[in-house]
Amino acid sequence: MNDRNENRYNAQLEQDKLALFLDSLPLGTSSKKAYKSDINHYLLWTQTHSRYDDFFTRDELVRYKKYLLDSDIPINSINRKLSSLRVFGSYLVENGYSYTNHAQNIRNEPIQSAPQEQIPSSYIENIKIIPIEAELTEEISKSNDGRINYLWLSGALLLILVFLVVIISTKSKPTSSPFSGQQYNPNTRLVSFSGILKDSLGNIIAEKTQVRFGIYDQAQNGRQLYSTGPCELIPNLQGSFRITLGQECGSPIREDVLSGSNSYLGITITGDTQMMPRQPLNGSIGAAPTAKTPINSFISDTGDVLLSTEAPSVRSTMESANFALSSAKGLILQSAGNGDITLSATESGQIKFLVGGAQVATIKNTGDIGLTGSIIPAYSGIQTLGTSDKRFQSVYADNVYGSGFGVQGYLRRDVGILTTTNPQDTLALGGDLRIAGETVFGTKNTYLKASAVSLVGNTVNSLAFQTDLFSFDTQNNRIGVGTIAPASKLSIVDSQGTLPVTLIENKDAGVSASGLAVKLGFTGSGNTSNNFITFIKGTGDVVGKIQSNGTSGVTYTSGGGDFAEYFLKDDTIASTALGWEPGSLLCQIADGMVTPCDQNDNLIIGVISKNAAFIGNATGNNDEKHTLVGLVGQLPVKVTTQGGMINSGDALTYSKISGVAQKATTNGRIIGFAQNSYNKESVGIINATIQPGSFSPINNQEVYDPEIKSVPIVKTHKIVPIEKDVTIDLSGPSQSPGEKSELAKLIINGFDNNPVASIDAVGNATFSGTLTSDKVTTETLVAETVQSNEATISGTLTAKKVSSQNITDIENELNKIKNTPLPDPQQYKLPPMDLVSVPNLENLTVTGRSNLYDVAVAGSLMAGTVNIEDNSIMGLGFELRISAISTINLLDGAVIVSRDGNLTTKGELIAQKGIRTNRISALSEKDNIKLSLNEKAETPTKLEVLNNEAQTVASIDASGSAYFAQGIKVNTYLADANDTSAKSVSGAIETNATSAGEGEIPAGSRDITIYNDRLNKDSLVYISPTSNTKNSPLYMSLKKACTKEEVSCKSYFVVTLDEPISVLASFNWWIIN
């Protein structure tokens, strides 16, 4: 680290030296605390934001000021912090940490103050304006004559020079004061006094301050004419205050006190001597920086303000305050001779005119003039707005009124007629509109819009535009277009060959645009007599309509009876050939074309229509290559009786005659069903219900035809019994008993059409795959291989050889026992048997039950699959089960196994390969768990914690030393009992010897202790917050480094918040030795 960067941290750590420096300044306790907090805030900011080695450069201070402005901190708080840095700069220079106090060049931010309360103008007699020097402290320090002696309030407060003094006269005024309701004395006066309260360093003072005011007859010494006594000043957040002497502060001022030739105002802060020089109040002394400056302006005792300088001005130097000129009655601005009166609003300001407290006019910086009232000539007669060479480009108005006899003069445009920017606007005239020339409404009447036309006199009046005739029936309130006798509210009559008479066009291309809306007056469900649209032919007969259906819906009513679409004709058949007449039956062929149906083309789709109610695919209209095909509905159909007499309801299909239908008698496609009967030999036409589909007349009937010998293939998805059973008869022609022939079979073909199953006439069944059944019952089962998980045979199992793993094991054991020689029974002492003598048997076989009281077996004992021999018990099966109702007791209680799996042992449990468990607990709640480690071994044994890669991440050895790879964090660290410096901390972190890490101060806590073996007395510790600390500075408050002689000592440092916060505070730390 370089020297300058180290200075930053030395300056931060030497808090005591900084406190002594602040004590040497004339500051109050609260100011000192604020300065210290501001300085620490800046130091913490530089740790994470500093770009340069020297942390107190002008660039760093400018960046810090921008950071404060971007953080939405109040301006007065920002200015306080900047003032604190100026003090800190002096401290750094004095202690050798910096060469220059760069903070002196960082200016405070201007404060936008609220407008000051205006004193009623009727009470102002004399006005005196005293300007404030921009840098009053510096100006006074340079002057020897008449300089101000700064006296301290608690070593800190200074009342800056007054910037406005208003002497209020009460002569000939009402008898009550406008300020507080105090009774008014006509022989007294009031003095309104304003100022700014700052300390000696230029910082705003917003605290309540006690001040005493006095009026004297001389600028220094002299006789005191008036005293207010102690008064309390309450400045705002910007330090500004205003007080009225004689009303808010002190008793009323006698008129004779201010009537003399010289009056001076003295100001004394309680506890200090009077501030000098005093401020002049008499009318013979005008505006001046000090009382001894010669002047050329004054306020006369008659109330006149005279400014006798070359370019006089009356102005306020407060950037954030308003300046007001007011009068008891009228206010006159008058220039002398040919001089101009200029009202200037700099930058983006506006010139506003207020009458009665309300704004009535505004002049913007763009030149626009805004009025809230009317423009009225001040003199009678006709006045002109604009001239012939200076005209207004546009005049916008809701109404233009003339005199009582209409518009005086004329409305004229040099080019074209009088119009508006928006052609849809209304031109309203109260009188007649007389046009000498032609009247043009746009190129194609596109601009014509009449909201009301009033024609009076005759019953029917006509208004003609070119050749179109408009009629207005004023008696019946009807309008006719193309007729002088309108039969409806709006009647449009015309004769057009190809064009429509009326076109309704909505040019809006949006998805919600609509063309025509028809509305009726009923509010319920309506009825079928409510017609929205009616279609009438030339005779007056209704041919169709859109009407209410009586259930809140609409119905389309038409004389047509079908839904039809245009189809392309078969281009191989002439359009004049038979089969293209209305009523012809049509079938579909390739490419979507249609052709008259016959035996070859029988894909029926419809009938040629001539009276359709709905028509689709209208692109084929009036095209000879297309024909209109009725698809659904009621249509006339050409028919023949070749298929038999047609009765009403019979299905109709194609016939041998092209385009003609006949009765359907077999399965196939049909066009629909006959509505009439027909029994003529010639081709005729009947009405039919068009419903193309399929027809199956033999469904659920018996089919018998002697000519049909066989049916080669039957294709179906399902065979369902009509009642109970489905019978498949495999019996062939009768055979004699001795005649041999192949039996008929029911064959089921599978993949590649190969037989996979069959059942012959006598019941033999063959399956190529697997036969799956829950149960098979048979007298004889013949199989090459039988595989079964389990087999139960109630009879005799006869097998040449039975192979089983269990049987083989038993057989081997029996052979082993067979070949084992029996021991000599004489070698064993048998218990006495008094009742029965025991024969000496070489072999004993018991096939039934055997009850033995005592048995002694010299060799091995086989009981099922359990072999007991010598000192061993061996199970010949896969497992050996040892069970008991309650517990299994081994070695007289040395080991007990309970039925619930608990294992209790009186000795040690030795598991060389380890123990796997989720929990280790003591035998009782009061017992301890002891882990024994060998401390006397050459290498002390350890209790180790391994990760999934078998790496040691933590350990505790026999001496009590512990190791943790990532450190350990605890709520409280008990340090050496003799170390009292860290006893009050809320928590601690053990970090071993790492050089950097992270830390956290819990919510509500103020500090945290970090123990680290790397820390020594020369170490530097960097602290950098990583979370929001709520403007509470974070710093290292204490460091304790242990020496080698202190064996039980642990080094640590304490990280502290200036004030506890409500959230967790996290930070990074870094130790550099």
C-alpha cells in the first residue's frame, strides 16, 4: 500500500485525534456528532468507490457530491456533509495526511425555498433593500474599516446580514393588526426583518435561536431608543427566517423612534455581544452593503423610492425566492419620454398577469399569449384585428359574433372560399346564407355534411345539387333522394343497370369496423313479425326477410328451399347435353368436377338447383363452366320407375339414365328421400328431401339367393350376436362313415396372411403362439416341456427323473451322513432307563411319529434343513431363521436381541468396518456421550469428519484441538476471562488464519468480533459493506493483536455500526500485514 492510501486508513483509525480537532472548533455537541458521522461516511464510500491513490482529491470529492445528489438525499443534508468535509480537509492538512484542502473548492448546492409570506401591501410605507454579499465571511475578513465583529453563539452560530427590512407604518389604517389580531395603535410602527441563519463555516442552522433586537441613534455606541427583549427565531430547513419587530417580537415601536434622521438596528444573540455594524433604518439612507458606503438612492419620508444611478434596478439576490411589488391601491409602471417598459422572464419563465388573485393572462417564452377572458376593444366603434400586411395565420374559435345586424364588414380569404381546417366542423349562421356564385362541396360531395336543413313554407321543398334531386317533406318530416314523394323517413329512388343505388362504406380497416347496423325498438325477445330487413320485388311481394325468431335471435326467411354451391362442370360433356337441366342428379369425378350420374359415375353429391336460398362459392356465378348444385334442402329431382314404383319416403339413387334418379333397392349411395309418389314409365320430376348418404336395405335381414354358392371374402370389424350365440357352421356335404376327407376348419390368418390358429369341425384347435388361460382343465396333457412356478398334484407323480436344487442338496447331505461312521455308544453315559431296556441298534428308522424325552446324539443331527454338529448350527437353506416371542438371550444376557430389533450388549460393540446410523444418543437424558481418543500415542488420534471424497473437512484430536476447513461461526465466542475488551460484543466469528472473508452483523446488533490468528499490531484491516447499512457507517472500532508471550490470547478485531439497524448488515474484510 502506498503512503497516501495508508493515510486514508490511519486517518480513519485515529478517531481520538479527529475528536480533539473537532473540540478545538467553536461547534456544538450535535454539530460535532454530525461532522464525525459525515466524515466516516465519506471514508467508507472511498473504500468501495475510490479510483485513485489519494483519497481526498478534488475529483474524488466531486464524484462523492454527485453520488450524494443521485441518492435523493435532501439538499440541506448534502450541504452539511460538504461542510463536514471542509473541516475534515483542514484536519488532514494539519496532521500531514494531505497537502491541500480540496474541499474548500466544492460549493454547496442551492436550496429551492418556498415563497415567503407576503406582507399586505396596504401597510407598507417605506421599503429598504440591503443586498447580501456572496461570500460575506471573506469580504469582511479583507476589510479593516467598519468590519463586522463576529461573535459566537455556543462557539458556532452566526446571524448573516439582513437582506430585506420593511418598515410598516400604521397611519390612517384600520384599528386592528393584520398579523395576529393585536389591537392597532396609530402612533406605533412595525419593522419586518428577514435573514438567513448560518454557522461560522457557512452551514445552515435550522435550530431555534434566541435573539435580542434594539434601535439606536448611532451606528456605534450612542443611545438605545428601543429594545425588543429576548425573541426566539425559528428558521426553516434552509436557515431563512422572518420576524416582525413590534408585533411578533417586542412591544410596538413608537413612531418617534423611527422619525429621527438616524435610526440603526442592533442585533444581539443571547449570551454574546452585539453584532457590528448596526443596520441603518432611517429613510435618508438608501440601499448600501454597509452603513458607511456612500449612496445615490434613498426612500423619502413621503414614500417615494428614488434611484439616481446610471442603470438602477430593484432586485432580489435570492435565487430560490419570489420578489413582489405591491401597492395599497394601484401600481403604475411609467417610462420617461420615449423609453420602453420591458417585462423580462429569463430562460423558460413566463410573464403572468393576475387580477384579484386569479391568473387572467400569460405570455410564454415561445411568444404565445394565453387569456382566460375575452378580447374587448377599449373604445366604441369598429376595431381591426391585424392589418392587411400583418395577418394572423390561424384563428380558432367556437363562435364568431358580430353586431346586432349580423357580421359587420365581411369574412374573406384571398384564395378560395371561407373554410375550416377540419371539413367536418359545423358552419352555423343565424341568418340567411346568400351565395351569388356557385356553391362547391368538394370534388365529389365528400365534404358535404348537413346536421339540419330547415325549409319552411311549402309542404314539399326541393334542393337540387347538379342532376341529383333532394326533397324535404316538412309536413311528414321525410327526406327523398331521387323522388319528390318520399314514402318513408328516408326514400332513395334511382334506376341503375349494374351499379348499386346505395353504397354504405366504412373505410376503417380495423378488425372491429362495421358497415351497417339495423336497430328496432323492442326490448324483449321480439316475435316473428319484427322484420329487421325485408326484400321486396317489383310487384311489391316480399321474397325474403331477416326477422326476429321470437327467442332473442334472428331468422332468414326466403322463397328458396336449399343450400347450394357452384361446382365446375365435366369439361368432356357439352353444356347443352342432357343431364345439365335443373333437377338433374350430379356425381363427383376427378379434380372436384361434377357430371350427370349414371351406372359408371355414381358418387352422388347433389342436384342442379334453380331456387337456392343460400349460395356458396359464388365465384362461379354467371360462368358457363360452373353449375349450381343443391347439397342440402328441398329440391325438384328428375326420376324414373326403372327401379320400381316410387312411394313417398323411398330412398333415391342413380339409374341407368344419365342425371335421373330411381328407387334404391340395394346397398349404396343415395341422394335423399322422395316427398311424392311416382308411377309413370316416362321420366318425371318430384320433390325430394336432399340428404346425400349411404343406404343399406338388407341390414338385420336374412339374405337368400340360390345362385350365390359362396362368398369368397367377408370384411368386417366386429361380429356381434343378435341374441345369445354366434354360430359358425363348419359342416360340409354329408359323408358316409367310412369315407375319409379333410375336415372343414375355421382358420385365423396372421402376419403375411399365414395361418396362426385353426379349429376344425370336430373341435381340434391349433395355436402357433402362446395359449394364455387362467385355468386349463383336461383329462390328458401332452407336452414336451412343462414350466411352472408352482405345481400341486393330488394324485401320483410319475417321472423317470425329477431334478431340483433343494432335492439335490438334501441328497448330498444324506450321502454324507450315510458315509459317516457311527460312534461307539459305550463311550457315552446315558441316563438311566428303568422302565424299558434299550436295544443296541445299528440303524433306526421311524416312519411315523416319534416322541423322545431325552436324546443324545453323538454325531450330527439333521432336522429338516438344519444340521447340528459339534459346536455349530448350519442351515442348509438360503437363510437360517432364529425367532422368539419376545427376546433372544445370548451368553446369559451378555447380548439380548429384542423382537423390535434392539440389540443390547453389556460389553463393547466392535465394528471394524464402521457403523452406519442417522443418530447417536446417550442411554439417558442425563448421561454424556464419550468418545475416547489416545492422547499418549506418537501421533494423537483424532475424531475426523470426511466429505463424500474422503477428504477431512473437520477434526478434533485427543488434546482438544479442533480444525475446520471453512472456519466456524458461533453466536458467542468466550475469549480469555482476563480480556474484557471484547465482552460486550453481540457475536463472534472464528476465522483461524485466513486473510480475507465475509462477516455479518445481525439485525438489531451494533458490532461483531472476528478472531483471526493472522492479525498483529501492524496489520491493516479493510472493511467494505456488501449490503445496505441504512446510512449507518460501518467501521473497525477495536483491534487486539496478541504477542507470542501470550499463549492463551487470541487476536481479534471488532467491526461496528454507528447505529444498530433493523436488517442484517453484511461486509467483506481483508487483513494486510
